[in-house]
Amino acid sequence: MKIDEIRPGVAVIVMDGNNRVLLQKRSDVGLWGIPSGHVEPGETVAEAAVREVREETNLHIRILKLIGVYSEPSSQVFVYPNGRTVHFVTTCFLADIVGGELRCNSAESLDVAFFPVTDLPSGLLNMHPRWLEDALAHCERAFIR
């Protein structure tokens, strides 16, 4: 498989008080996933995480901890519908909500909603269940996968 580029990415696990996780239905692929996106030039991964969640969901978050860094090609190489193939190195954080009201806030999202971790929607992006599983493991140390 030819990989067109490697990109730094961020993902953010946001839980509410009822053990539900925030998911976004992405407009680019029509699948549900954890809010995630690209690190822009000149910003830190933490800044990118906060920005992406705000852009996609209208929520203001605070980073609580690093869940892990994911670079395994088997789960981190993504082929977009247009054929472009990107290998992401994704930094995944756990965060809580400090403000804002949940709403679909971007052309990148078809929908945003909280789901019980025991009843996730079908059609999840393939790497996202691992990120959630790692977040729910409540491990002190970050995962490197």
C-alpha cells in the first residue's frame, strides 16, 4: 500500500457524568468516531485537541490525562474516499467539559451525541474502539501502540 503522507493527529475521549462517551458522525466518511483531527502548524497536541473538540462539538474541554500515542500502521493508516492514504500518529487524551453547549458545530460533522459505553452505534471508525478501551482501562501510564 502506498502511503501519501504521515500526519500528527489528536483524539479526545470526553465522558459525561453518566458514563457516556462523546462521539461525532464525520461528514468525510459517514462513520461515528471519537472527536479527532489534525495538529495544525505552530500548535501543540494539547492545543489541537482543545481546538478540534470546540470546532466539532461547541464544547470547551480541559485535558485530564494522556491516554496514549498510536502509530501502528494496521490501525493508523486511513484511506479516504478520494483515495488519499494517510498514516496518522495520534495522541489521544482524556478530557472533561468545562463549558459550551453540545451542538453540531462544523461542516466536518453530521451529528454529535453522547452514547453509553455499553451501547455504541454501529459504523465506528476502526481505530476508535481501541482508544476508548484504553481510556476505560484507567491505567496510570499511557499506552504506546
